[in-house]
Amino acid sequence: MPELPEVEVVRTGLERWVCGRTVAAVEVLHPRAVRRHLAGPDDFAAQLTGHRLGTAHRRGKYLWLPVEPPVHSPDSAAAPGRAVLAHLGMSGQLLVQPQGSPDEKHLRIRFRFADAEATELRFVDQRTFGGLSLHDTVPGDPDGLPDVIAHIARDPLDPAFDDDAFHAALRRRRTTVKRALLDQSLISGVGNIYADEALWRTRLHYDRPTAGLTRPRTAELLLHIREVMNEALAAGGTSFDSLYVNVNGESGYFDRSLDAYGREDEPCRRCGTPMRRRPWMNRSSYFCPRCQPAPRPAR
Ligand SMILES: [Zn+2]
């Protein structure tokens, strides 16, 4: 499943290869890929055709491109902003491909552009849990944030992420630390793998109640989350310069050996104790029982 760094790689690719281009035609090859666009595939295509796409933005694992109104539209100033929103789901890919290159087996949506660059944008998704949709934007939002994701918190790599507010929210909530890291209303973009890696680096057990976290502990946790994400971004960065905007959850980060995730029974890289795996909310948590001791059960 693509996590934030992979999605950021896609955003960078869209920025380079798609932003500023005017849509000439949209072909929806599978209606499921636009199921969140309630007016249907034909409306999705019609609403985008002839419009220029703006700067690519990301919040957590969501990507969006503002849809600019036609230059000479008389009511463009009054009309609400719109944006095309993408979620990659489990297996979604956004690919920039040369026109005429063979269709991918799971090609779901194709964008052609009204310019001389002989490339097109393709949404490919084997399992089709992801998709594209058009939405109104939050009035006054400078990035054209789609209204349907307004409830999603900023991610820790966002310059506007508020560390103090995050700490205060952790202290207020009756929850545990890994649950909080995966709660999109508190912090976005931290998936299961990155959470386990950051918790291992911080020597925090996933089940530790957040109410007891001190400010320095929260700061340390955020530092490690950012480190893990930035390392993953650096590993995925090799694709920045390629024509192919490609994400399938298999970025370079997963080639490097992780410290926690997937290391059951292997020695902790800090203390040598065998790492453990525990079922956790239909997933798994990997941790070192010595470096990350479980919280004492409540009396
Ligand atoms: Zn250890």
C-alpha cells in the first residue's frame, strides 16, 4: 500500500509532468475508478475537458490538482473552485506515458492533453480501491483543498504542521500512541510501517497511552517520524527525474532493511533481543520487547 513518501513521489511527478496542461479528453475505462464522483463517468470527463490543471498538492495520502476555470469564462470569478482528487488505494498508480504506448492491463482512466508534448496521464489500478473524483474546494483555501478531505490533518512534513497542537491533542485523548499515529484527524500520512519504525527509534511501545507522553517525548517521536519519512523520500527520489510517475508501494525504501517492520524473531539492531510481532487492528505491530517495554496494565 503506498504510504506518504510514495505519494509524495507521485505528487512531484505530477508537478513536473502534468501541472499547467489543459485537458483535451478524459477516457474512463472502468466506472469503479470514478465511483466517488457521484455524477458519473461522463460528467467526470465533461467537467475536466478544456480545463487547465493547477499545482499538485498532497495531504496525507490524498493528492489533488486544482481545476482552473476557462480563461474567458464570464462567471469564473463567482464559481466555486474545483479540484480533481486522487487516492491510490492499495494498488493505484498514476503514470505519465508516451502517447500510443500499449495500454496497461489495469488501465482505468486516461487523460489526453491539448499540447504538443506527446504524453498522457494514466490511472492504473489492479484492485481499484483507489480512484479519481471532482470536488468543490474549501472557500478561501489557497491550495484549493477539496471539501471532502477538509477533516484530514496535515502531515508532519507539511511546514504548517503544528507540533504543539499535536502534543496537546495527544495529551487530551484517551488513546494509545500507535492508534493516534494512524488517526488521520490528528496526523496524516503515517502508515503502519512508518509508525512501527518511528516507535522503535523512539523506544516507545505501540500500546503506550498518549495521555502520559511528555512534551520532549512527543518531540522525539515527531523527529523520528520525520526522519523515517525523509529517508523514504530520499530512497524514492530516484524516480523524480524519470518520465514515469510511478507508485506501487514498492519504493526504494523497502529495499533497504527496515529496523522494526517485518523483523519478527530477528535480533533488535540496538540490543540483540529477538523482535516480536503482535496482531494489531487487523494488522501487525513489530517491536523490541526490551527497548520498547509494554505499559503496565491499569489496576
Ligand atoms: Zn532492543
